[in-house]
Amino acid sequence: MEENIYQKAYNWATNHTFEPIEIEYASKLALKMLDNSCNMTHEDRKVFFYVYDALTDRSDIKLENDVNQLIQLARNRKTIFSKPEFAPIVHACKMEVMPTMEKKYMKRYKKMVRKNLGMLETDDE
């Protein structure tokens, strides 16, 4: 039985050697997705959350800063959206983080993930 794309994303991210900037942008993308301010399809968002979840589950990667702690609190893993009570906090955090987001690094991170998972390239944000 062939694994689905979500499980494939999780399994890949469990073993992939990420660069520090890729880990940073995995978190920033998760924050944007939680805030529902990302122009990605629902399916793509799920794929990238499976990658993010694998990163949070790894013992060799520490995601202990405020942004990642908020993401963990604000999200139930069964959904790609924040819990309603956390939505204003997630939005405020995203607005604070936005000035440090560089589009070229976000695009590079998403392209790297898609390439490794054999996904078609799209031009979303």
C-alpha cells in the first residue's frame, strides 16, 4: 500500500537534515497558515503541517522559542487552523514576525520541501 502524501511528508521530515533557516521558515510558515493568511491550498497546508509536526516530534531539533510554543498551544493537530480562542494571539504574533520574513527564504523552503516530496511546483505565498 502506497503511503499518502501527508504520511510521506511526515516520514521524510523525520529523517531529513534541515538547515537552521529551513527550520526557522517551517515555523514562520506554520504561523502564517495558522493565521489563515497563506495563499496555499488546503492540501498543501496539510502537507506543510505534517512536515512541521515531524520537526516538533524530533528529539534532535528544539523548537522552544515563543513562536513555536504558541503554535503548539494554538493548534490541535487534527486541524490546520488555530483554536478560535488563540486566533487573536496568533494574528498578533504573525504581525510581529512578518517584518523578519523574507520572501526568498520562504519560497526556497517551500520549493525544497515540494521537490523532496515530488510535488508539483506552484507560485503561492
